[in-house]
Amino acid sequence: MSAGPGTAPAAARWQGHPKGSRGYRRLILALAFAGVATFAQLYSPQALLPRLAAELGIDPARAALTVSLATMGLAVAVLPWSFVADRIGRVGAMRWGILAATVLGLAGPLAPSFEALLALRFLEGAALGSVPAIAIAYLSEEVSRAHAAVAAGTYIAGTTVGGLAGRLVAGPLADVLGWRLGIIAVSVLGAAAAVAFIVLAPRARGFSPAPRTPGGIGAAAAAVLRTLAAQLRSLRLLMLYTQAFLLMGSFVAVYNYLGFRLEAAPFWLPASLASLVFVAYLSGTFSSGFAARLSERYGRRAVMTASTVAMAAGAAVMAADWLPAVLAGLLVFTAGFFAAHGIASGWTGALAAAGRAQAASLYNLGYYGGSSLLGWAGGLVFHAGGWAALVLGVTGVALTTALASWAVHRADR
């Protein structure tokens, strides 16, 4: 489909919804509901991993595949979704993805075997990839540039609410009704959030459909490769993609295996109480928006580096055998991660001169690729060296990332 006459100039004239306007509020609220629908379903099994491992007789790393395969499906789907969105529009692509994921989410807990559950989780993750693949590009086109960083931070804050809601619903319900009904309840929550997104999302005014590429499929594929190559030639974008891989992988590894740690000596917390540690996500809800506002004053480079150092400090504190120290460290760790992620995801769209949807998708490919690979591999470290080995390894990764990011982004203004 090609753009009609006047489409591109109209998009060029559109300056975006200003902060505080009705369109701005509807867009942010719609994406917050999209975040709930996406991240509640994506990570709900994380609160159930010790129960899954015990009931199915599998080790922690294998149980964590219910999370890792979903994020792997999302990682491989973000690029295809970005090109679909270039053709049919941002809102339409997100709508279809969320609806498909809700159906798959309801089917997953009814799977007859663990392997079938993993297959459905992979497909559900692929469908959910529509939101993170497109949301930042949608924001960049529909919100005024002066407020894009704050809007991105607000969206990231909404995703933390979604992730928290899924875990807090699934964990306690699983203690009473079993893990299958716990996950089904989260899928019902996701369906309600999906309806709210569809109703609230404002019509796209800054989007122009990608024109049909002359020369057919071969020429279109070549254009795709050129777009991706342009993104990967930027050292600063490449650093953001690498940071996403390392920090998200470390973050998911900590949350995947924290429940196993808290339910064992010396804490011996029951599963219903251990699942409440996910309330720490609320620190990320605050920090992502706060970091975005700080970046307007001190610059993205300084705030993102400081956030990553805070993440490292929180991980180191969690090595203690004292529960208050573990919980305090988790709060700092979570706040630091979401602050760094909020800055980096918004910065990706700002640095991409062209192909913003593809730049955002490469960021998400690194982000969820790290979640899948390092989130699973953390279980091997946990099994071999215990909790202290895992969190100290995460500390080293975060500090190394902070130093590299500071060096690469030295031209920040």
C-alpha cells in the first residue's frame, strides 16, 4: 500500500500532542493499559516458578523456561512487528498482537504437557511483541518532541504496573487454586486491559504508511537490510542495544530465582509471602518517570549511568543473609534498572535519524534476548554457586555496562 497524496506532508505538519492535552492523556493511558495487557501475561509465571518446579519435578532453570521462551518469542517477533506496523499502522498492529496474545494466554494453562505449555508460551510472547516493538515509535510520532522523554518514561512506568499486577495476581491465587488457574486469572486481566487500550488509543496523526517498494519482495528485503545496517553502524545505538541485553538479562535472572532463595534457609518464607517481593516493582514505576525528568536537567548520559550504578549497588546488597537488607537491595536494584531502561528506550528513538520503529525493535531484540538467555543461564549460576554468586555476577555486569555506556555516550548534551 502506498501513501496517498498529501499524506507525508500532513504527517510532517503534525507536531504531536502537547503534554497535558486530552490527546496526550489518552495516548499515555492507552499505552499504560497495553503495558498491563502485555507484561502481566508475559511475566506472570515468574511468581510461580518454585511451585512449578516442585509440582512438575523439574529444576529451577527448566521451570524458568516458561518465562524465557515467552521472552524469546517476543525477541524474535519485534522486528517483524515493526515492519507490519509500517504497513498497517501502529495502533492496528498493537491491537491485533494483544488480542492474539490474550487467546494464547488463556489456552496455555490448559496445555496437556509441559512441552505444549512451553510452545504456547513462545507463541504468546511472539504475539505480545507487537507492543514493545511499536510503542516507542508510536510515542515519538504522536507526542511533541519537547515531551517525548517524559512520555517514554511514563510509558515505562506503566509497564512496571503491568508486570507487578501479573505477578501479584498469579502468586497468591496459585496458593489457593493452583498455578493453572492463577495464570488464567492473569489472562482475563490482560483481556480487560486490551479492551481498554482499543477504546482509548487516539487515531495516529503522525504516521505515514510505508510506500510499496518497487521491484517486489527482493527489493523490499534489501531495503529492510539497509535500514537495519544503518542502525547497527551507530556505536551509540549499538551500546544501547548491548546495555538492554545485559541489564534486562541480569534483572530477570534475579527475579527468576529470588523466590527459590526466599523459600529456602535462612528465610523459609511461604510462597504467598515470597511472591509479595514483586511489590518492589513500584520503585521502578516511580524511578522511570523521575529519571526522565532528571535527564532534561542533567542529560541522559549522566542519569542513565548513575541509574546503572544504583542497580549494581542494590544487587551487591542482596548478597546478605538478612531479609531487610535483601529487600532494601531489591528496591534499589529495581529502581535503578527501570530508570536506566526508561532513559535508554527513549534515547533509542531520539538517536535514530530514520527507521525509528526498526531502531526500537533492535533495542527490544537485545532487551528480550537478554531476558531469555541470561534469565535462563542465571539458573545455572544459581545451581552451581548459590545466590551470592548470582547477585555478585549481576553486580559486575551492571558496573561494566555503566562504564562502557559513559565512555560511548561522551558526546551527550
